[in-house]
Amino acid sequence: MHLGNGAITPECAAVTLAVAGGGLALAGRNLQRVGLNRDQIGTAGAMTAALFAAQMVNFPVLPWTSGHLIGGVLAARVLGPSLGALTMSIVLTIQALTLGDGGLAALGANIVNMALLPAGMVALVRERIGKLRVAGLAAASVMGAALLMLAEIALNPQAASGPDFFNFAWRMIAIHGWIAVPEALLTVGVLQLLGADSSPGQLRLDALRKAACYGSAVFFVLCLLPHTSLWPDGYESAARNSGLIGLLTEDQESLARVGRLNSAAASCQREIVTWVQTLFSTDQFLGLIAMSLAATAATAVARVFTPTSPTR
């Protein structure tokens, strides 16, 4: 579900970046108010590692179409909406800068769609959430993100003009309706394994479960990543099969027609990603480094909101 550099206009990129920045600022302010403890810091690092690695592994959901765990509701459910939104934003940022997943120009939109939206949905339900409701929230977050993507892309006149966009829109809705099912099942399954039977953000992973999160992340990268589905994900499949392949192109000529900001962002991102990927010989090694970087960043951010004199 990662939007690329050519999917949205510079104006939409600026607006969504501002919305993402405002939402993350509110999340940070809330964490500053309530504070975090050491257990929450360790949980944030472990969950970030597992979610980052899980997002790298695609699985078939329809013929010639794949999907992967998004984990926005899962992160918000375990870590709380504020910390969940921040950690998911870290995952999306490092994915863009190391793996090239998602365009740098569309980073704000991707954060809104996959970090802030699911965190906001979990925040609306403050009491204990039953498994059925968690499953519903996870599925709804996928569909909500797909609808937001359609709205953001619709502002791009090169994509929204003509019947191809309506073909693209119904494919997006239909495909992500299928992807929402494994998202819901995986979210509930992971919460069951973690023993998350508490209010959002109140789960404290013990040392064994933290180790299991890191171990699972390493397993995903080393053992499952080589066998990840090479079929396009739901968004890419909808774009290819509807004739809107231009949404996926990253060449300078195509991007320049969308806007100079898109072209400049893509050029900058390409330089960073190329430099990073030349340092590592295999996808697995790169995945491990990127995953470790994400977990370290999430831990560092969580530490910022830890009171020097614990109040609880």
C-alpha cells in the first residue's frame, strides 16, 4: 500500500506531510504528558523489529496479487495509539530510505494512511477490545487506507481523468477487501500469542516474548524473505490492470510531468537507496540492518518520553 513518488501531486504531498507532522506532534505531546516506562521502551523496540520484518514478506492473496501485514492496528493495540503511530512512522520512513518502499514525496500520505489512521481508530476505543472488535478494526484500517489512497490519487489529474480511474478504484476496493481478511486474522493471532488482553498501550512484554519478537523478525528476514511472493501487491496490481501504470513509474520524465517536487524527491531517494544498498551484498543482510535500525530508532524515540524521575 505504499504510494510512490508519481502517485500524488506536489500539493497533495505537502498537505499530507503537514497532516502527518501534526498528527505525530500530537502523539508526541500525549506521550510527553503521560510518560513511558522501561517496559514500554523495550516493547516498542521488539514490536518495531517484528513489524518491519513482517512487512517485507508478501504472500499471495489472489491470482497474480500479493499482500503483506500492515500492522497499524497491531502496533496501536500493543503500544498504545500515540507510540504505535510513531513507531509505524519510523518503519515507513526507514523502508523508504533503505528499501525504496514508498516514495519520499508520498511519505506524508503513507504515514497518514498506514500509521495515523489505524492509531486513530484504536484511540476511539479506549476500553478493553475483544478479539472480534480488534479483527474488525484491522480489516477496517486496510479498507480505510485504500479509500484514502483513492482520494489522494484522485487529486492527480493525470490519474483521475478518464474511465481508467474508475476501473482502478473498484479494483482497489475489491482487492483490499480480500487483503483485509489476513490482516484481521494475523492481528488477532499475534495478539493472542502476546497475551494482549488489556487496554491499548498497557501490555508489557516479558523478556521471553520480547526475545520471541526479535527472533521472529530474524526468521522472517533470513528464512521467509527469500521465498516472498514476487507478485505485485494490491495497489500495484490495481494500477497495472487498470491501465494506470504511470502511478508506479519512477523515471524523471514521468515524474517531472507530475511536479518538480516529485522529481526532486525521487532523485534524492534514489541516491540514498542506491548508496545504502551498495553497502550490503544480499537482501537478507540489508533487511537485517534496516530492521535493526528501525528497532533502534523506535527505542530511542520512546526513551525521549521516559521521565527522568519516574512518576509511576
